[in-house]
Amino acid sequence: MAESVEEISAAAVIAQVELEISLLDESLLACRRLQEQIPDDPDLADLVVRFERRLEEKEAEMDRLENIHLAHGL
């Protein structure tokens, strides 16, 4: 039973990170499209950089989770 709980917990964490990645990706896409219309807005440029950085961090987190998942055979 403990393994089932661990598997469900791991799956929930992975699903949450996948959702966060999806939301960050969509937000970044929207900001980039807006930046095409308003190219000289420094606040928007900063926002794009922050979304890019956060997306990279979340993707790295997902890679770590997947490696742990594979290493433990969950």
C-alpha cells in the first residue's frame, strides 16, 4: 500500500510541474506576441526574461523528477 501512495504522490507532483510548465509556456508566448506589438516596453521585456528563466527552472525540475522517477522505478 505504501508503494501505491508513493506512486500516486510522485504522479501528482509530476502533474503539477507539467501544469506549471504549460502555464509558463503559454504566458511566455502571450508576452512575446505582445512584445512584437510593443517592442520598446522595458517592463514587458523584463517580464519575458523572467518567464523564460522560470520556464527553464521548471523544465530542469521536471528533468530531475523524471530521473528520480526512473531511478526508483515508480
